Amino acid sequence: MKDYAVQRTTVLVLSLSVLLRLSSGASEVVSPSTISDAYNNTADIDSNVTYAPIPQGASYSADTTYNDGGLGPLYNFARSFINTTQPNEFPYDIINGILDGSFDIGANYMQLVTYAIGFAVCFVLGLLFVIIFPIVGCCLCCCRCCCNNCGGRMQQKSETNTGCRKLIFGLCLLLCTVFMAVGMICTYVTNEQTTVALETAQTSINSNFDDMLTYLNNTIKQLNYAATTNFDFTKRVIFRDLDNIGVILGVPVRSTLSTEGNVDNSINAIIGLDTTIATVTGNLVAVNSSLNDFGAKAVVLVAALNNVSAQVQSTVSTCGLPCSAIDPNLLAVDADVTALPDINSQFSKIDSVSGQNITALALQGKKQFDDIPETVANESASTITTMKNLLNNFDGTIANALSSITALTDNLGSIDTIKADINDILSQASGYEKYRWNAGVGLTCTVLIVVVLQIFGILLGGVGYSSKNSPTERSCMSNSGGLMLMSAAGFIFIFAWLLMFLVMIVFLIGGNMEKMVCQPITDPSYKIFKELLDKPDGLFGQGYFLGGLILQNNTINLTFSGILEGCKAGGAAYSTLQLSNLFSLATVVDYKSTIDIQTQIDNLNVDLSSVKILTPDTEKQLTDFQDAINIDFASFVSELTKNTTQVDLISFAVDLETLADLGGINGTATGDQLRSQATLLRSIQANEFSDADASKVALLGSIQTLNTTVSGIPATLNSTLDAIKLTEAYVQNNGSVLVRQMATSYADRLLGVADTFVTFTLNAVNNDIGKCTPLWNLWYSLTNVLLCKHIVDVMNGFWFSFGWCIFFMVPSVIFDIKLAKHFRKMDYDEEEDSDSSVSGSNTEMAEKRGPPPPYARNKVGVATTSW
């Protein structure tokens, strides 16, 4: 019996281990647990998607930096002069009045005069200079040459402050010369900067137009990435969740049913019966064995007793009256084995139950419950296929939404055409650049001549001058210095008015470009656009010009200032250019109208009514077990508690021996028979009786043990069956409903993935994709850098440098003539100059010098040396 229990326990453990391995063989985790792609997009096991930043694409080559070549202060001086000359801001009110027809030039001409008065005054002053300065030069020449006045007489009076005056004149002239030299240098550099501007223009235009192509290509690639690549990754995540519906939806459903339906406890209760069955089986086997043993030994005892009883009966019948007290019928068994209940049917059922392995049967029922995730996956297969098809078809919807954008690539050739046309113009301009450069250098050389003559005049005059020499005895070096100074004055009179005319023309162009173009368009508040172009009734007529040009709808408030501000801040093209009015992202945002995940999940129908936790085999085995322990223990106890025999065999043997010793019997054949029968009884008592009695006691013990073992089992079986039936009913009645309820969370998970994609895409389109900085760079490069800095600033620096030189040329003329008097060799000493001699000496001097020259009173030698 002990070996049987051990064997039974071993089989139970092995069966349980194998079935548990089988039941847990399928993986119940989301696979793959994480998803990633080559762009570093990732999704974790809970489908929390993290998208990588939008790729920036090819880099841009345009350089918006500006190098003024160290001329920034010069440009600032020129700009300050222009602002001082014309302090009024751009005449927005006048232009708006002209546009809407409310400005009457006749009635409001003073506004125009007030605005243009600064430039007009400068123009008039320049024109007067151009007219008057040559006249002054001619007058000075005539005065000196014809009348010997204005310093034309080659005689110098000696005064006490002559040296001081010479020094002051020399320092003043040197200072003016230095300033003119600075202006000359600035003029030359600005002339070079014009060449640089032309070279920079071609490079800047090419790089900016190349950037426009790069920008469009980058934008299209970014849109394709966000809408296609990211959507493909999103599909992978959703497909993963759809393929794992058994784990994501089925496992939570099973867990909830297990908890609320008390499935595990019910299954464990059945499994727990296996040990009880094994114990009961062992006890019942022991009872059956004891019963068989007792039956066999009782038969032997009955046969022995019957034999003795027959002998005693024969002896007593021949003995007569003395033996009448002996009753042979008492030699019989009292505990009748045939009166015991038949347990063959119970033993047969318990043997069948134990042979089926109730644990394995229970786990088979448990496996049906554990297979709920697989059931969910199998019964939702058609829904999953439908949803996958919808997602795959949505690729076409996205492609259609992007078609209007990608079509822009068909028009990229126009940018190349524009760039080629501009390059042709610049190439032609480059062919004439050398002539412009030569002209600029030539004009600069006019100032250079004056500066060089003045510098060498000061140097030669200063070095060659000696206070010990009289004016008529000055050295050749000193006289040469004076002649150079007079030559410088002559060149000033010859070229200054021409330079002023050039300055006047360039000033009008450059000054008005600065005030009317550059300052308004470089205003960070973009007031010129807001006042003239961005109004619906602005320069281009009714409606918003850009709205009609770009979006084909002039009612849309798309403005120049808004675009420039947005692009400067790095805004995305979609939001900055309000492209939502041209093509909408509603097809992407409103994906639910095409991919109705919620409806598909709501229509999910998983039938769990067929789940059988209590299988028919399990129920039969439990019922058989219940029948197997239905034994009439009272009958067993009642019968087995009787004496083994009806009479004590030893006492009966003593009675026979006592009877054999009576007189009249003792010594007779009857007495011998009685003694022989008594001996036989004693032998039965010692052998057959003892064996049968011991077997009866053992049987009684087995019955009592079995009774004790099964005493609480019927109630346990009933409660277990009731519990497992309730659990099964709960699963069958509530499983499908719970699937539909928990499918909402599953749908939320799928929708969460899709919503994450939509949110990321919208944010990328509105903030990251197609940042229109290249548009701002194009505007800034062409206007601020190329036009205003490289062209207008250089132009203004050019005329300002010449104006600077002219400004210092005027006093230089005076100081040239004054200082030349101190350096040149005089014709007359101071004592030769007297009023008395002058009046009558002209004729005498003419006679001494010979025939007069063709120019009557002009002394040729003197006139010649005076210049």
C-alpha cells in the first residue's frame, strides 16, 4: 500500500509538471517588445512612440555676412549726412494718398517741398559751386596775371610775423592735405568695393538661388519623411499590436475573468482532489485486500467448525442424556463475511478514477481557459486583416495629399532660368567693369595729383626755405615747392567743379536710394510693407496681393511683413505662408474617417461561451469518485464488531473434556471422541480462528480508516463541482461582454499610436518642416547686403569721399596761394617797391627789358613764374 502511494504521488508530480509546461509553452508577451528603424524612431512595449527629429537635409551655402572693408565709419558718416539733409521718414501718407486719389498735388505741394527741401538745397548748393567755382578761378587768374593783384606781384614785404604766418599756413595746408589724402584713399577703396560688390553679387545670387532649390528639395524630402517614413513606422507599431491582440487584449480579459470568476481556486480545488483520490484509493485497496483475506480465512474457519460440529453432533447423539447439555450448533461463525456490503462497484470506479489522473483532466480544462488569448486572436483574425488593409490603403491617401506639394519640383526649372538670366546680365556688366574701375581710378588720381603736389610743395618749400635769404634769393628747391603749391591750386580750380558735378549727381541717386529704398526696406518693423503692400487696398489694388499670388485667394491675409518676420524667426513654410489654404492636412488629421479603428474594434465579436473549464471527463471522474466513496460503513462496522464465532471454542472444548471425564463415559469410546474433539477445537482456536479473527480486526481497521478519510470528501466534492460550474458559467456568460469592454482600452492604445503620429506630423509641418530661413536669406542678401550695403553704401561712400576732398580743396586753394608766396623766388626786393617809383617806372622798366611781349602790360617772365 505504501509503495502504491509513492508511485501515485510520483505520477501526479510528473503529470502536473508536464501539463504546466504545455500550458505555458506559448509566449504571453508582446513580440517584438520594442521597435526601431534606421531613423531612430522607437516604440516601447506599451506602444509609446518616440519619433526622431525631422532630418534637416542638405546644408545651405548662402552667406549673409557682410564685410565693409573697414569703411563702416565712412558709410555711417555718409548716412548721417543724408539723414541730416533729409530727416523726414518715408512719405507713406503721400504715397497712400496718391494711390487712393485723395492727394491733391496743387493743394498739398508744400508737403512735397518739405520732404524734398533737403536734397533740393544740397543740389542747388552743388550747382552753385559748379557754376561759381570756375568763375572764381578765372577771376583769380585774371587778377593775378593781368593786374598783378591777388598776390600776383612777385614781391614780398618783410613783416615781423612772416615766419609765424608761414608756419600757420603750412600747418593748415598740411592738415587739409591729410584730410584730402584720407578722402582720396576712401575714394579708391570704395571704387574697389564696387568691383567686389559685382563679384559678390554673382556669388550671392547663385548661392541664394541654389539654396532655393535646396530648400524646395529639402522641404519635399522632409514632408515625405514625416508623412511616409514616419507613417510606415507607425504602421509597424500598429501591426505589431494587431498581431499581438491575444496578448494585449486576451491576457487582460483572461486575468480579469480569472480573478472575478475565481478560476484558479476552482481549478486548484480539483487538482487538490488528486491527492485525496490517491489516499482514498489506497485505503479502499487496503479494505478490499483485507476483505478478501477475511473472506478466505472465514471460509477455512467455517469448514473447520462445520467438521467439528458434525463430529460433536454424532458423539452427542450416541451419548444420550449426559450429553444433552452440549449444543453442536454453537460451533459456527458469528461475524458472517457474506453479510458484509459488496464494494466491488466502488472499487472498480475508484480504480477508473485513479487511472484517469484527475490533475491532468483539470489542467485540460484550465488550458481551455488559458487559451482565451489565442481564442481572441483567432476570432478577431478577419477584423485584424481588415484594419491592416485600411492602413495599407491609407498610404495612397497620404500620397494624394502630398502630390500638390511634390508637384512643385516640376517648376524648379524656372529658378534655374532666372538664375541664368541674372548671371548673363552680371556677366555683361563684368565686361564693362574695367571701364568703370578705370574711370574711378582716374577721378581718384585727380585728387592724388593735388595731394602729391601739395605734399611735395610743403616738403620742398619747407626744406629749401631759409630765413637768411632774401625773397629774391630763395633757393631753387624752395621756389619749386612754391610752384608745386600754385600748380595744386590750379588743378583744384580745373577739377573741383567737375568733381562736384559728379558728387551732385551721385548724391542725388545714392541719397534717394538710401532714404527711399534702403531705410524703408531694412526697417525691422517692415513699415513700408505694412503701409503700402500689406493692406487689402494697397499698391496692388483690391485684396491681399500675396494671398492672390500664392494662394489664389486675395481675401487671405498673407502679407510681406508676416512672411519676412516668420522666415527670419525660422518659421515653417506651412504656417508662415499659410499653405493650409492651398492644401489641407485634414486627410491626415481626420484619419478616423478612413481608418475607423474604433468601429472595427467595437464590431469585434469573440465568443467565449464554448469555453469548458469543467470538461465532461473531469465531471464524470468526480462523479465516479463520489460514487466510489459511497460505502455502507455502518453495516461493515456492525458485522465486524461481532465475535468471530458464536461460542468460545476453548470453553466449548473444556465442556467436552468435562463431559468425557464423567463416570460412565470416561474410558469409553465416547469419552475418547469427546476428548479428541476438544483437542481439535483447541487446534482450530489456535490456527483457523486466530487467523480469521486477526483478518477481521484488520478489515475493521481498514474500514474505519477509509471512513475517516472520506468523511468530509462528499461535501468537498459537492462544493468543488458547484464552484467550478459557477466559474464556467461566469466565463461563458461574461467573457464575450468583457472582451468588448476591454477592447475599448485596446482601441485607445491603437488610436494613441495613430494620434501620436498625427500630433508629431502636425507639429513638424507647422514648426519644423521647410523652415523658410532661405527665403529670408534671399531677401536679406538681395536687399540689405547686395543692394543697400554693396551698392548704395558704396555709392554713398564714393560721393561722400569726393565731397570730403572737395570740402578741403577750397581752403587748400587759399593756403596754397598764401604759402607759395613764402616759398617762391621773388622778382623784387622790398625797397624797390615804393609808391613814387611805381607811378613813373613802368615805361623805364619796359625800356630796360626790351620790346614788350604780345600781352601788353603782362610781364611774361613774371606771369610765367607766378603759376
